[in-house]
Amino acid sequence: MEYYSQSVDEIRNQEYPLLNGATYLDHAGTTLYPRSLIHDFGRDMTGNIFGNPHSASLSSELSTRRIEQARFRVLQFFKADPVDFDIVFVANATAAIRLVATAFQDYGLESKPSGFWYGYHDDAHTSLVGVRRLASAGSRCFESDAEVEDWLAGRKDKDVTTDHNDRDLPGTYGLFAYPAQSNLNGRRLPLDWPTRLRQSLVPAHQNTYTLLDAAAYVCTTQLDLSDAQSVPDFTALSFYKIFGFPDIGALIVRKAAAHMLQRRRYFGGGTVAMVISQHDEWHAMKEHSLYEQLEDGTLPFHSIIALDSALNVHERLYGSMDNISRHTRDLSLALYHNLSSLRHWNGQPVCEIYKSNRSKYGDSTTQGPTIAFNIRTSQGGWIGKSHVERLAIARGIHLRTGGVCNPGGIASSLHLSAAELRRNYTEGMRCGDDLDVLYGKPTGVVRVSLGAMSSWKDVQVFSDFVAETFVERPRPLVAAVALVSLREGPRRRFRVAALRRLRGLWEGKMLRPLKDV
């Protein structure tokens, strides 16, 4: 079924000619930019003079107006009312997360008791996990959705120690962070947690704010911030995940929580109204808007201006994020069905797919268009992820392998304990290497992800690649059958051995080669 005004094949031929002969399945890493976006942006750059926005010249004023226009359009794209939200441009989603983390750290330094508490979901990107290093009042990793649900309900988890896990110090500030969509396997987490936390009467939940990593989610789904009372306080995202270009990100801030970001100790150029350098360490921050206080130095103004072209072309090609969501939903359901249906000659599954029992392909509320898996032999052994990747590259297939920057999700999916992970590190395993299997367990996954311009052909090409390359067929029985027909006599024992081998082949036994007896 077509959801766009043009067929996907027409869009690909016109906008993505470099995809001819290629199968791109790494949209969770970045989607691809259309040709007309680059052309439109090029015309914008060659048709205008854009100056540094920290000035009053005509070129600077033009840049300032275009940046403000981009702010408004981006908020509009996410259905966020400028009355309730502000947007801070940053390098990427990780930079947005770090901005919130350091601001909370600085806020905690001026609080009594000092520091802030941090809770994060097990299925989080490494960038969310790293915030725990700044949380001097303790941190906790929620190892499942059920643990989060218990915490929100105020139920004590008997299996979790209180030391540096739960907020035991009254008055400390807290930050709870999780991904809207797992960057490992695409499963989508509940979006009502911020509302429930905000409405909670549990004492330990007071002054706890929410940070949503929406980077993977916004690739193919509409992020709806229309209800300011039910959305996260802080939302981190990257625009190249949506449009392919420009390479910048944003932090969308709920203004009701903006005060938590306004005690930063560091200040950069463009964020202050006055600074005294000599004889007195005094400065005054700008007060007009939140983003003026947080956007350090000169903005990547050309990249921000490019958002105007990106939004225009994206709407012209795809109509809406809802259209993209439906398109990728159908494709991922078909690909999941194809991969999960593959069997070796003895009935053993070919693909070990890492899917949450809370998600369902074909249901966009619980599952995004991403599949994480490993490939097994007919005897249950593992085919190394690096081997799969090398063969895929030879077939013109672009995918992702490894730990995909999701340490908790990898550990849970591959059943790797903390001790086993430390052992693997001691054995020499490092991020990005080709140590694929250690002590009988895989160390990473193969990940394929679909995007707006993915096609049914992409699904078929990858399905055929896995089927043709890794599905084991029964061994040829011609020689064994021929031996069975040998006449009686001196070769009778050889005939009996052939019969036994034939039976072994059908039973899936590993047999030694026949020898002349």
C-alpha cells in the first residue's frame, strides 16, 4: 500500500539515485538526505549573505531572523506550543543530554543536601547511562519496565538495595531518563511515564524531572508535544535522524522545568549580558529567553538555516510523519515475518531475534521499524556478526553490527552478566572489534532498520540474502543412494555403512566421511 503522493520507487529514483544497486538498512544510525534538499539549501546559500548572528549588520539580522523562523517551525513540527516550550540548538542528542546533566549537577551544587539523584532505564543509549557519573546523590538502573512501574507506584523492590539506588535524602532533586524507542531493537517504551511521575504523591518522586531520549523515535514517528502537562520536561533529539541533513540536534525544554537549567556555572560567548574579567568575578546572564543562556558561542547558523529546506522537502515528499510511520510499519512487519520464518533443513530457526515481549511488529505504539538479531547454524552454533557484515557489504547491503551503544539492552538480550562482560573485556573485546563469540555467547548483534525511503525491494533483497547465505539445506544424497544399490557380495559391508549414513543424514547427525571398507 502506498502512503505517499508518489510511489517509493519514484521518490528513490528522483531523490536518492545513489541507492540504485544499494540496500540501505541503517536508518537508526542516520536516514538519507534527498537530493532536492541539498539543491534547495545550496540555492539558499548562494542567494543570500548570512552573517554571524551576534551582530547588527544586515547579513547578521538575516541570519537571526532565519534562526528564529527555524525555532518556530521545529516546535510546530513537534506540535509544541512556543508558549509552553523552548528549543535549544545543540550538536546532537548526546550534547542535549549532556547539557541537562551538567545543568543538574550545577543546580545540585547550590542545593542542600547537595547533588542530584539519577534513574535511567536499562534499555538506554550509552549517552544516557553516562549521566550517572554526575549524580552525586546516587543513581539507579531500572532493569525492566516492571521495575519502573513499581517505582512509579511507590512499591519497594526487594531485590534492589537502597544504597545509591533510591532517593533516601529528602530534598534532593532527581532526574529520570529513558528512551522513547530502543536504539537496539526498536521497541517503544511507554510515553505516559512523565505524566505519572509528575502526578505522583510519593515523597521520593517530588522534584524529579524527566528526560526523554527521542533520537531513535523521531526517525519514523510523530513526536507529539501538544499537551504540555503530559510530556517530558526535557526531550533530546538529532535532526539527521529525521531528514538526513543537517547534522545538528536540539533540546526541547518544557518551560515549567526551565529553571533547572538556569544555574549553570559555565557561560560561553553570546550567553551573557555583561562580564567583568578584572578585579571582580561577576557576570550577568541574558534574560530574554532560555536558549540565549544555553547556546554557547556562535551557533551553527548555516545548519540551522538548512532546517528550513529540510522541513519543506520532507513535507513535499512524504506528507507527514504519520505516513512514514505507516509505511515503515508495513515494511518492518514483512521483514520480521520473513526472518522469523526462516528454518534450517532440520527445523531449527536461522535468526535469533531479540524482541521485547511487550512489543509487536505491526503495532507502531509498541514497536519501531528496527530488528536486532543473530544468525545460528542448524546445530545451534552462532554465525559471527562481523562475518554477516562482511558478506552483506559484498552484496551492497548497509547495516549495523556490534553493541550499537546500548550496553544494558545488549546485556539483557544476550544474557551477559556483569562478570561475563568484565571477562570479555579482559579477553580483549572492545567496541567495534570482531570478537563475535566468547565462551559460547555472542558479544553483539546484527541490526537492520528501515526509514522513509525504504522499499519492498529492500525487504526482499535482505530476506533473500539471509536465506541464500545462511539457511542450511540437506546434504546431497545421490552418492549414498547409489551406494545402496550396490549388489550383494564382497561390498555388502559398504552397503550397510551407506544405509547407516543415509539414516544419519535424515536425523541430523554429524558423521565421519565414508571410507572404503
